[in-house]
Amino acid sequence: MSHIKAYVRNPVMIKAIQYTKASRDELLEVYNWCIFLKGKTLYVKSQTEGDVKLSFGDYLIDMNGEIYTCKKDLFPKLYREIYW
């Protein structure tokens, strides 16, 4: 008899905002405690990765107050929008 079991990751709701020309000011205002400018480049103070460059089109993820970044091509593979 096998002791191997199958598991599924529990779903976790996140908040996310994509870095675009239109969202830049909102990112700087709402997340001013973890985002800063170096010249014209936005950086995120990530709990897990230190200072991370936020490239245009990438996403800032807020999961229970922990901030992460996600590349724009990877985000739709991992997350889908919910309407509430």
C-alpha cells in the first residue's frame, strides 16, 4: 500500500495592481511604505527578495500585507480575476 497522497494548494485571495502609466501614481500613493523611486525606476521592498525592480507591465501583489512582484507574462497563468 502506498503512503503517497495527492494534495491541492488552498486558494488564497490576493490584491494586485498592474504597473502601467495610468496606475503609477496610485502605486506610489497607496504603497508608499514599500515602493520607492530610483531615478525614473520603481522599486519594491519585498519581504522575501529585498529591493526588486518593478518593470512596466508587471504586477504588485499584496497578500495579507506581504508584498510580492510578478512578471506580466506569469501573472495570468497563476491568477484569475474574481468579481466581488
